[in-house]
Amino acid sequence: MGKLEESYLLAIEQTKYKIIQDIDRYLEDKEKIPVYTEYISDRHTYLEGIWLNVWLNKASNDVPRKEKRTYLKSKGLNTNDIPHKVLNTMFRNELKGFDPFPVLEWLTQMYAENAVGWEQRYLEARANFFKRQNEKKLAEERWNVRLQLQSAVHDYIDNHSLLLYIYVRNHVAEKLVEDFKHNQRYQNIELFELEERLIEQGSFDTKDYIMVDEFFEELTGAVHSVFDWGRSRYEYETYYYRYEKIVQDFLSEFVPELVIKYIPEELLHKFAEVYEENLSTVAIKGLLGDELNDFAEACFEEIQDEYLADLVKLIATPFDEVVHLEIFEKDEQEREQRKAEALAEQVRKKEEEERILNDIFGKAYAPSLGRSIKYILHIGETNTGKTHQALQKMKGAESGLYLAPLRLLAFEVSDKLNAEGIPCTLKTGEEEKVISGAKHYSSTVEMFHEKDHYDVIVIDEAQMIADKDRGFSWYRAIMNANAKEVHVIGSWNIKNMLLTLLEESNVEIYEYSREFPLEVESRVFSLRDAKKGDALVCFSRRQVLETASSLQRSGHRVSMIYGSMPPETRKKQMELFTSGETTVVVATDAIGMGLNLPIRRIVFLENEKFDGTSRRTLTSQEIKQIAGRAGRIGLYDIGKVAFTADIKKMQALLEKIDEPVQNFAIAPTSAVFERFQKYYRDLGTFFDLWMQFDPPKGTNKASLIEERERYELVRDTEIEARYSLMDLYGYLHLPFSSKEPALIRQWLNTLEAIAEDRELPEPLIKTRNLEDMELSYKAIGLHLLFLYRLGRKTEAVYWERVREDISNSVHDHLKDELQNYQKKCKRCGKKLPDEARFPICDACFQNGHKRNNQNRFHK
């Protein structure tokens, strides 16, 4: 039998069933039995259509598509490539004439000549009708009783909520005392760290907690399941969850037993009548689940706000409603008073903290105005002679100070002045080269001392005032410079900021533009295009070495400049390029900060750099700062700029107008520390207050990240105990790389030695390879920072000579690196061709790609 025939038989049975239902509905509300023919007359339309409706729906839904196509083909209809909806329509149309079931004939056989059967149908229909009416009435009566019960219980809970809470309070107090007496305290860990074993920490002590909710944060030692964002997960249980259940369980048992005694007799009788059983506490619990849960939640919240000591002492008094109510009202009154006192104390503390913060920090960063100092601003693009003009003024003065952003620039200016017969002493944190009789000084900006007076002070790269970590050194130097004339050099975007800061001072502005244009080359650069006078810029020491080595093998003579290179070595590399002994320089972005070289073309080998967090596209200011080094008056009248990719995008950044500097950085001053010590004595508090301090509008706080990290290494140690606050912060603030573990160890060991009045440990010197020598150079630099800070200049002279020897070794080693350096695969060490774009070979890339695909497949 096919599905069509099976559906036909089922459709007949369903039609009969629907007609019987229709007869029952027709007869049930008739006071007198109607005759059969009356039914046929009244329901004629329904009876005519019922079969076709049932049959078409049944066959359409049950018969498979394949069988439908077969049936239609048997009727001579083409069903190829027709949509499913069209197929169903065709099928239904064909079924309309399919052997219809004779509804009226069947009914005639059943009831036309069977008066007894028709009467029996009528009696059953009426009986079912009356039964349903009675059931509906009973359901309504039960619902009304339920509503009356809920209202009665709700009124009882509303009117007796305080009394019920007194019972809950006493019950919780008993449980708390039991837990404090018998349970162990566990080490507090993350709730979901189930793989971590709980460690017992001894018994509980009520003195460790003020409020009940503090105790509820403790772990019970059990594991429970919680429902979170549609999923169940397991975690360690806290007493919060245990006591939440204790309160719910207590009220769900206690309230029904108490309430049933107060329900009116009439309502109890009514319940027994409609439910045919007496009202029980189980029934009340079932009727009032939501009501009890809401009340339990309210009680639990109230319990958490109680003082733990109040509950613990409660069990000493045998339970009595009146007595415990009096105790609660007294405790509540005292609690509210304590809360008010605590709130008032919080307000007082906050006001006091704000006053202290304002006293310590508030006045420290207001500009010093109204001084009779002449400021000359040199504003313009890179490589426009700004620094040269300012230095000319300084050289012509009786005394002068040059403040540089880098040690290398301080070196360069010092050497230049001495070479021109103007004695100039060099002072940076790591070295002092004192020239007898010198009245001119060259130093890094961090070495500025506001008490020293000069005829002329020159402050270079003033846009660095916006730097979040070093910017305050520029702010301090600009605003506190003690001189007849202060020359401030900066880019266009710092002009408005300087004018705002110096608005009440005597200010002159000189603006500079490039005398020769920058020209961006339209063709993508390749290493094969390198020519004499090129400076190739990348952003890692590794790539500097790779690129320089490749160029050297191609016949170029190459100089190198990168950040971790010793300044003396950097100077020699620059001199080789300036004198023409080398023709190409490969450098990191360090080249952009005031280094004057005869560069024909700046080439960006990369358009992105790693900024310590992630790789990002160079900013417009970074591109301008570096690109501006291209060109030299009388040598290269056009400065050329080239890129290896995205030329249009990078040219747009180069030509983009800079956004004006809106904020400058601030950092702690000695005056800040002096005021801080009126209130506190530890640096941990100082760092916390610094985080709370809201800096003035237009300023950004220095992050002090490195200082905080270093402080954590000495916090609560003998080192912290031995140093004064100012001395310790001075050592935390030493400018060295905290990313080098060896330097951190040296810093700690030296601090210990100073604290214990021992000889300072000598810096560890290794010379096996270039990395060792550069790290050794930094280690000696850190040692010199300590020596100069301690005033031990004689020892410093010796270590400066040792460092110079290391610098010479680096310079010599670079020659070998250029000859022997080979780009190698980071994974297998296989040699890579110079033109390789990636740091791994094809084989390692393919193996890694294959493994990734296999891992994806297995997932």
C-alpha cells in the first residue's frame, strides 16, 4: 500500500471523527433533542466541505514528493524542473476528484433510521456539557480561594514582617555561632579555580569581621553548581550561598506553620469544600512559593547589613519575641548611628584627602609667570637651521646651557663648541667631561637645575613636552629656566602650547621653513636602488644589521645607527658617513632626533613600528621628523623621500598638517615630595596618591610605570627601610632599561651595597658578541649613574675609560658584522637570501602551515 492510499484511509477516519465532534457541539446546548434532519439542514455547508478539506491537507502533508511526481506523471502531467510549491498546487488540484468519501450517505446509515442512536448521542453530549460547566465553576471557586489565601498570607507577612525577621535573625545567629565554633577558615582563592586545593588557615575569629556580609565572602570548602549565562558551572561555595539557602529553607518551613493558625475559619472551610481536603502547611507552601522567596530575599539582604557582633551576642539571650524585638530595635538604632558616623567619617576623610592632594600636588604645576626673562621661540620644520641659530646666540653669550633630548646630541654640541674654541663641559646622568674654566654646558634635559643661572639657555625638541614619561622635564626647563634669554626650539605643532604657557612673558618668535623641498619618489624602493647619500630607516636592530650587511655585500660602504648602540660608537659611525668613508647609512628612527648628516634621500624600509604594545603605522609627526633629515644646503638642494610600499598613503601622512599639541606631561617634583613628607613616609602611599591625583586641564600625568615596578622589588625590604624617601625615589627614577633582567639585578645589588655601606658591585662585563658588549656598555652606564649620584667622580673617570674601550670594541665588531652577518631562518637557522621578505624559510613556513591545517581539522 502506497502512502497515498494509506493517507486516504486515515482521511476517512479523521473526517468521521470531526463530524462526530461537530454533532456533539451542535447537540450539547439544546434544551430539547432536535431531529436528525434539522442537524443536516443547519450544518449542510460544513458537511459538504469537511471531506475535501481533510483529504487535501492529509495527502499534501503525508505523501512524499517523489510519490507526488509519480502520481502526476500517471495523469500525463510533466513535473520536471518545477518548484516545490507549484508541484503541491498541481497535486492538490488532481486530488480534488479522487474518489470522494460520501459523508451524507455515511451519516444517513448512522442516524437517519436510528432514532435510539441519535437520542443516545444527544444524552452523552448534554452530560459532557454539564460536566465541563461544573469543572469550570469548581476551577473558578478554587482560584478565588487561592487568591483569598494569598491575600491573607500576604497581609500576615506585611503586618508581621518584623516579627518574622526576628525569628530569622535568631536562627541565623545560631548557625553563625555553630560555624565559627566548628568550621575551618580556608585561604581565599578564585571561586572557579577548582584545580587549586584549598588550604586551611585555622579557626574563624569573629573579631576579623565587622559586617555579616564580610563573613559571607569566606569559602565553606564545598563545591556547588551555579547557573551563569545559560550554562551550569561548578565553583567553590561561599557562605553567601549557604546562608541564602538557610534563610529560604527556614522561612518555607516556619511561615506556613505560623500562618495557618491565623487563617479565618470561614476560609479554611471554603478551602476544604472546593479542594475536598483540609488546608495543610504543604499546601500553603505550594500556594505561596513566590511570596516566600521574595520575603526570604528581603530578609537575607537585611541580615547582610547587620553587624556580626550583634548576631553573635544574640544567642546568649533565650528566644522571646518581645525581648528579641527590643534587642533588634536597639541594635538597629545603634547600627544606623554607627553608619551615620562612618559616613560622616568617610566624608571627612575624603575632604581631608582632597585637601592633602591639593596641598601636595595642586600648586606644583601652575606656571611661573611674570618673570623678566626673554623667550625666543624657534619654530619650524626639521632640518631648517633652528638649532644652529639658537646655538649661535648661546656661543656668543658669556655663559650658556644647551639641553638636549638625547645624550648623543649633548655630545655633539659639546664637541662642536670645544672644537670652535668655546670651552664646554658635558654633563649627563652617566658622564661628566669637565672642561677647566668652561662657562658653557651641554647636557640632557633631565639634568636641568633651576637654581643655576646662565646668560642663554637653549632647549631643543620642545615638542617632547607632550611625551607621557619624559615631557615634564621640558616643562620644568621651559618654565623654570634661570637665564636672561631662553631659546626654545620646536616643531610647528608646539607653537600654540608654548604661547599659552608663556603668555605673560616677553616672547619673540622666529619661524623657519625649508629652503629646499622634500620630493617623494613615485617608484617603490628596492635595495638594488641604494645610492650614495641614502639613509635607510627601519625599526629594529636586527633589520639594521641585515640591511647593512646586504648592502655591504653589494659593494656599498655602510654606517649603522640604532638605539642600543653606544653614543660614542654612534658618533664614529656618523663621522664615517659625514667624511665620505661610508656612502650609505642604515638607521632606526633615532636618526630623526636632531642628527645632522649629509643625507640625499631618506628611505623608509618599513611603514610600521612596534611601540612596545603592538605594531602600528607611523604617525605623521614621526614620518616628518625622519624625512626632514633629507637634504643639505649646498650639497643636496632637494631632499628626496622613498618608500617600499603604500607610497600614496605615506605621502599623505608626510604632507598632513600636524594637530597642535594640546597637553603636556607632568611628573613629581622635589617640592611635591617635600610636601608629601609632611603627611606620609612611604612611597607606596605616594604612588597611590599620584594615581588619585586629577591633573590640571591641559596636562597628562607621567605614568611612573617603571618607578612603580622597581618599587615593588624593594617594598617592605631592608632597602626601603635604609633610604630616605627622596633618595629612594631618586634611585627608582634612574634612567636605565628595566627590560634587561641583568640591569635590574645590578640595580638591586648596588642599592643593597649602598644601604649596607659596602663596596659597590662592579658591573658585569662580557665581550663574546655584539649583544654582550652593548649590554656591558649599559651596565657600566648604570654603574656611572650611581657613582655620579654619590659624588664619586674619581671612580667615574676610570669607568668612563672602560666604557670607551667597550664602545671602541663595538665599533670594531660592527665591521666584522657587516662582513659576516647572514640573514638566517628564525626556526631552523638555514641561511636566507638577502632579498628574503620574511624571517623564516619556505620549508619552515610550509611545515607550520601544514600543522595549522591539521590542528584545524582535528578541532
